[in-house]
Amino acid sequence: MSAQPVPPVPSSAVPQDAVAAIPERNVVDQAPKGEVVLKITDLCVRFPSDEGPVNAVQDLTYEARLGRTLAIVGESGSGKSVSSMAVLGLHNPKRSSITGSILLDGTEIVGADEATLRKLRSNTAAMIFQDPLSALHPFYKVGNQIAEAYLAHNSVSKDVARKRAVEMLELVGIPNPQRRAKQFPHEFSGGMRQRAMIALGLVNNPKLLIADEPTTALDVTVQAQILDLVKSLQREFGSAVILITHDLGVVAEVSDDILVMYAGRAVERGLAKDVLARPQHPYTHALLQSLPSASEDSDQLQTIKGTPPSLVNLPSGCSFHPRCTARDRVPGDACATALPDLRVSSPGRQIRCHLANPEQVLAQEGAS
């Protein structure tokens, strides 16, 4: 298994190193191949608070297809994890308000009862959580936890389930899986715990795997191994993968499609190769500009001025306009007064922006 470190995305407007890392899949005007396993339409997720409702996700629409990896990117608080947890029905219905539609393999998740959700979790869709040490139960052996997930959806004996757990640990590259299956999570290294979480997620061969920051706190060598593992297992199982991350280097390494989120809304969608090479939304452009370059010398990193807005009191108009360097290129005060629609900007691309010619404007921003 390859252990090459993931190359960083250059900070130019056209990050050629990152684009070259993405395998050729489909051209822009071709429909993505693969059956749609997840279809989200106009999803809104709100939480009550003392200051008012927290609009964590608003009017979110996207699809996930078998055999493809969709990266959902954005700063912390943009709604990435909240939207993906809603797919598995993990929000407390007494402490959240969820509207819209989430069709998971043809089953509506919004409003579904707990029995329906239990049948779908792990069997149809599974999630790799950001912190495996917290996600794995500290009092149960790793092999028993994987076997329990298998027993919940298959009419087999405990011996068969335990053998399946050992097979999965071996599949994800854990050495001596027989012995490791009898150990507790704290006896595993960080990389091994993440591999165990992947084994737990894939034990029932789900159609959809959601990976929430799967390489957080791992060194670059282990990070590359985990990404290689996810890619190889996706090829073997044929599943759809949703990768939640803020690391555009990771996106360049493994993703087919990108959904960029800001302040709970989608602001740009498209093929990974196209979005990284030619970002059309000022926020996506700013994210790429703020990353260090492997090929350019610079004494100072570029930053996105300001901070993400409060999800309780969002700015009027476009949520990104207080931080946007291109807002003066839009006539009038539309950026501050009117929320832009998510519109088709070019074949296979969507952006939520008032700019009439975004690529031209952002190319000038990058050159200045």
C-alpha cells in the first residue's frame, strides 16, 4: 500500500499540482455515472438556542452516486457534519427541526421512525466519525464491536460474526487481526483506530459511506495510507463515499465531485478537477488562495479576512459578502440585500453568487 504524503494544493488560482492528482473520470458535460443512492432536496436543519434558532443547514440539495466520492468542504461551522448526520437520523428530534427531503436508497429519512433508521444504519449507510477514540466504546473489545454491528443486520451465529470482524480488520490492513480483535480501542494507535472505524463502517457492505474528517490528527504518512485504503475499498465494494473535510489537498487526492458550503448553504458544486482549476465562487477562490504553495516562495500566507458569520444572525443578502473581495464588482448593493440563488454558471457547475462573469473576475483577483 502506498504511503506517499498527500501533495498540498498550491495557492494559485489554477492549482495545477492539485488538479494533476485527480484521475481522469468524466468530462464536464457528461452526467456522472452510477446509481443515485442519496438524494437530498431543500434540506434545512435548525437547533433552538437562547439567542434564537441556529440555522445550521439551509436549502441544501445534492446527490451521491455509487462508485463516486463527493467531497463536502468549508470552514468549521459551515454545516458539513450537521447535514451528513441528518442523513443517518442522528439528530435528536426533540432538539432539532429538520425539513426538506433525504432519500436514502429510496427511503425517506426526514420523519422516519427509529426502527426504520436502525435498519438503514450500517446496512445501507455508515459513518466514519472524526474521533475514533470517542466513537468506539472504550469498554468493549474492537472485534466485538464490529461483530455486533454485523449481527444486528445478519442472521448468523456469534462465531460467524467474530470471524467476519477478523476478516474486516485484515481487509483494512491491521496486522495480526486475530490478536487485535481481542484488544480494546485504547490499545490501538491513532491510525489503527481509524482503520478499525473503517472496518466497522464497511462490515455490512453499505451503499453509502460518510467519512467525517477521517485523517484529522494523523501524520501525513498515515493520512496517505488511510486515503489509499478508502479508495481501494470503494473500488472493491462499489459504494458511494461522502468525504467531509476542510483539507483541499485531501479533496484533490480522492474526490470526483465537490460541494462547497458556507454558513449552512451550498455556494459551489462541480467536478473536483474543474472546481480546483477554475473556482467560480469568491469563497472557493479564497480557500484556495489561503493554502500554502509547494512551488512558490512567500513570507506571508494569504487569509480570508473576518470570521464566519453567526448562524443565529446571518448577514442580509449573500452570507459571504462581508468578507468578499469581489463584492464591489457587482452593480448596486445586491450582495448586501439579495440572497443569490444557486444557479448553473457553466456546464456541470453551480454557484450561489451575483457575479455575472465569475471566472474573469476571480482570475483578475488572483493576478493582483
